[in-house]
Amino acid sequence: MMVSRCVVSVSAALTMTLVTSVVNANNHPNQSEERVVAQHAASCAAYFFSAANAKGVAEYERYYGAGEYSFNLAVSLIGESVSLSDFNVASKNINQLMERRWSEFHKVDSEYSDRCHKLLNVFDKLSKAE
């Protein structure tokens, strides 16, 4: 029970840090904080799921897990249908960037890796806390 409470506390603290950094980095005066973070999380989920396939076996679980975490974060903030729509828009952009060729995934990395690194770090920390 004690470990479970610690993981929840760590998760909440890391998520709040993430929310603050995303909202501060993206000036969206007409959108709620939840909407901004959820849209960011859904687009990063699309990147992480694609990266899981592009990066190879050694990093598959890390990126796939980060994709699940990010999408679930988006859903918890704004619901499944809107999150799925945001995810699909990002997936379409990713496919266009890499011209539907995995050999061009470096273009996707250039576009998404810096913007999504905080979510990946949060997922890494939560994975270690469990």
C-alpha cells in the first residue's frame, strides 16, 4: 500500500511539472491548460508509437510505454474522442514527414523528439518508481 501511494504521489508531481512546462512553453490564450496539455500529449503519443516501430527492438518497450502513458494522459484530460482526433492528426503529419518511409524517420525525430522529451522523461521516472 505504501509503495502504491508513493507511485501515485510521484506520478501526480511529475504530471503537474509537465503541465506547467507545456503550458508555459506554448502560449495558447484561447485554450484551457487541459486542452493544451492533452493536445501535446496526444501528438507525442503518435510520435512515441511510431518511434517504437522505427527505433528497433531495444527501445520498443520504452517508446510504446511512453505512447500509452501519453495517450492515457490526454484521455484523462479531455476524453477519448477528442484525444483520438488529435492523435490521428499527429499520425497523419508524421506519415507526411517521413513520406511513409521508415528510412525517413529521422525527419520525424527532428520535429518531435525535442518537443516530446519531457513526456518521455516523466514516463521513464514513473517506470522506475514502480
